[in-house]
Amino acid sequence: MTATIEISLSVNGERVEANVLPRLNLADFLREHLKLTGTHVGCEHGVCGACTVRVNGDIVRSCLMLAVQAHDATIETIEGLSDSGEITDLQAAFRERNALQCGFCTPGMLMTAQDLLKQSPSPDREQIRDHLSGNYCRCTGYQAIVDAVETTARARTGQSP
Amino acid sequence: MKASAFAYARATSVANALELLSVHGERAKVLSGGQSLLPAMNLRLIAPELIVDIGQLAELRGIVVKGGVLTIGALTRHADLLKSPEIATHLPLLKDAVAHIAHPAIRNRGTIGGSLAQADPASELPACMLTLGATIIARGVGGERRIAASEFFAGIYETALTPQELLVAVELPVPPKNSTYFFHEFTRRHGDYAIVGLAALAAVEDGRFDDLCLGYFAVRDRPLLAKSAGKLVDVAVTSAVLSEACSALAEELDPLEDQQATPAMRRHLAKVLLTRCVASLLARRDLCAGGPA
């Protein structure tokens, strides 16, 4: 009864076909089957946000989604956002402001921050904190992350930093 | 951790899902958004033999307003409720409550039907259903059942649903135009499950409550529509009246003890919420001054 299931999905613009066990979550599928290890696995129960990816344009926790649920879906991971240049400025702002130390939370932070900036181009610090509240960082104390997101928002909307 | 092994069936229609549930019932779990089910499976708190995935059933998604009733399909996501102009117009209480559910990435997957069927006593939506007088629509192979929200929640993670039934929608009467509402919850961090929360709906006329519904959550094993609200209706609310209502409220609660709070702390916070709620709905700041806040 626990046979593999055939899935077909788009990952970072490429078609992927695979046979997977139902119990395999999307994060492990991306990391172990597709070797897209930018998606990090932290808590595995939806609390830390390190595994955040985009599914059909919306950010989701890939540890709380089965690979079989991603059948027919369009997935974008940190590799996709990075390679396309969509978040080059945000990544640069994180570097410049030291908004990462160990880097474990960074892919999820970038995913979530970019999601906010797409929906609300000029967020205030409270909105930034609110949107990032489901992503844990144990190094920076968040201040620098909020700074980097704020700086990027200002630059994108043509305001001086 | 990882979930233990299970078999998987992607339902192709509601009828197909009901067939699967009628055969596998007790051994199966319905998967909609998975934001409560998958953490529980990853933590090995539960290990269903079969997962029936209803995520593709578009017929269970969407919000319809007709004849003074809002019908919300079970697969409507929290994010959809938050963005819906119908909800913002007719049920602003629900919109406010949904903004307190977890975080954006969770709200993009979690569904109203999933949240109600899960029946976590500390979650927001079950209490909102009581306050708003919702009817839960459950479907089985034999047909449909309409269950009043007040009869639906039966305990921690327990509802009136049988293992063979599927929650397909909820119906919510549109509150009268002059209704006002209050929503607040105490949490350790934004997005956490509530330590205590209150979803209230009221009709206020000349500084008095014509009607008042107080839906509390995280105050016992299921959401509670507080009877002590009756002490505040059709009377001139004074500090003494409010204080009496607070005492009556504390008697009604049966709070659980957990890592977050003791029963005494939950009783105290429930009284604080009642005081703030009444002061806010009646626009009477003076009532907060002498209360337990």
C-alpha cells in the first residue's frame, strides 16, 4: 500500500518527473532528489521557516508539504530566485549589512522578504517584522535583517536609503 | 523527524473522497492544507495508514454571499480569507482573527475546513464560528449533515464529524449592519497559539449591549461561548456589573495547564480580555481603570 507515486512538476523553470514515496516531504525531495540544497531543513514541523519555498507563486513551508502534493505545481527555490537575478539587490543588502552570520536561515529569510516586497513595495519596519515573524534567526538578533530589507525596499522604490 | 510510512490517495472528486473514507474511515486522515496534520505526523504524534488528499478539489474552494449568508468552502485558505473583499465587508471579525493565525507561509496553505476539523482548542477559527453562529456542513456517503458550531466541537482535537464524513463548507449569517466586534489574543510571540483569546460580536444601542457573543479560546478543551455575557446585556454597564460578569466568567472556564500558563493565569487573562472588550465595544475607557487589567 505504500507504493511510490508518480509526480510531474516544474522546479525553477525545469520540468521534473519522479517517483516518490508518499511520506517524502517537498524539502527532502528538493534537497536529496534534486540536490537543491539551498532549501534548509531545520525544525521539520513548520516553526523555523528555513525551508520556505515558492509554490505557484506563494511562499510555503516545504517541510509541511508532501512531494506528492506538489504534483502539477510550479516550485521556485532559493537557487531559482538567485540565478534569475530577482533578488540580487536583496542579497547584496544582506551582505553589506551583515544580516547573516551562520547563514542557515538566510534562504528562507530571502524568500520571505522578497515575498513581502512583491506585495508591499514600501513596508515600514513593523510590517517587515510581521512578515518575517515566522522565520527564526539565532545569530543576528533580526535588527540587521530588518535593516537590509528596508534598504532594499527604499532602493527599489527610488527613495534615498 | 520524518513522518512514518503511509499510503496515499489523491481524491478526484468529493464523491471519490467519501468512498475512500467509507472504506478506510478510522485508519485514514483527510489532508487539506496539512499545516496541522503534517507537523503532527512529522513529530510522530499520529501515524495514519492512509492519507486522503482533497487538495485538488476546486469545488470545495471559494466564498459565496447569498441571501444574508456567507458560505465558505472547506478548502478556502487563510490567505484567501484575509484577501477576500466579501469577508472584509461582511465579517471583519473573521479577517482580524485570521491575521493572528501563524505566519504568511502557513496561511498560504492552511484551510478553514482543516482548522475546524482539527479543533485545536487554542486556535482562532473554532471560537469565531461559535461567536458568529456558524453552521458546519458535513457530507458522508449517505448525504449531508448540518451541525451548529455550538454542537460541533467536542474536545481536544475532537469534533462531531465521524471518520466517514468530510467537512465541505461552513455557513455564516451576515451580522446586522450595526454590529461591532472585538478580537484579541495573548501569545508569547506573534503567530504562536494563543494563551487565551477572545472573539466577540455585539450589538450596541445607546451605550448598552442589545446582544453580546463572547467566543473564548484556549480556556478549556474546546472553544466556549461564555454565558456570562448575559450579565452585560440590556443593563447599564458599571464597574460593579463588569466585575460581576468577570467573576461569573472565571466560574465558567475550565482552563488547561500547559507549558505556557497555569489555569489561574488563564482565568486572569480571560478577565482582562473581557474588561478590554467591553470597554472597547462601549467606548468606555473608564471601565478599564478599575478592572483586573
